[in-house]
Amino acid sequence: MSESDLAWMDAALQEAERAGASGEVPVGCVIVAAGRVVGSGRNARELEGDPTAHAELVAIRDAARAFPSWRLSDATAYVTLEPCAMCAGALVHARVARVVYGCADPKGGAIHTMFGIGLDPRLNHRFEVTGGVREEECRSVLQRFFGNLRRASGGG
């Protein structure tokens, strides 16, 4: 984990905060290449009415528009929560070089927790992974959001 990993994860956390403020599960993602953000996204499933509008997919689509090709082979994706199977698969297909995530997802994480998507040598593309970057901050954003949701619904 480098100083730049910490700084880029801060940018992903800002996206997560924006998602939470709009009522979405607070997950954010930025895609970085050549020292700059080329794509950013946050969960937008409720806003878009789209079950695939996860932060990573929104960011991949944004980055693909900025790149000369759909292949993001020189890019790193910074995401606040370990990607799910759909998102990890999309990151493989987008050919990202590296994925950096904040906190593990015990119910849906597909890179380290439940599966090895992106790491499995049987895949046609694999990426480097660094987990646990700004882990406590990333977890706290999610816990605060779901705590507020439970209180608002009378669930304690």
C-alpha cells in the first residue's frame, strides 16, 4: 500500500459519501491511469432503477469513454468495498491492471472473501489486488449508513 493508494482511496470515499447522501448504499470507485482519475462512479441502483449500476460498473463505463479503447490495461480501480461477482467479472473483462479495495464484503465479496475472481489462473486476464486500504473509514461509511437506515425504520 502506497501513499498514492491512500490518496486515491480518499477520492473513492468521497464518491461513497455522495452515494450515501443520495440514499444509495455508499460505495464509491475511481479508476486511475497515468496519475489521474479517468473514471469515477458511485452506486446508483435506486436513482437509475438499474440493478447493474454498481459503483465499479459506473466507473468502468466512465473510464472507457475516456480511453482510446475499452481495455483499461494501464488502470487501477480503487473501490471502497470488495467487488461483488458481477463487478469483479467486469473488472476482468475491462482488463484493469490492479484493484485496490477498502473493506471486505463478507456477504458478497468476490475477490478474496467468497471467490477468487481476478486472481484465478484459469481466467484470460488477472489483476493485482491490494485489500484493506482505508479499511476502517470504508467500513464506517457503510455501518453509519445502515445504522441510520435501521433507526429510520424503527429497527433500532
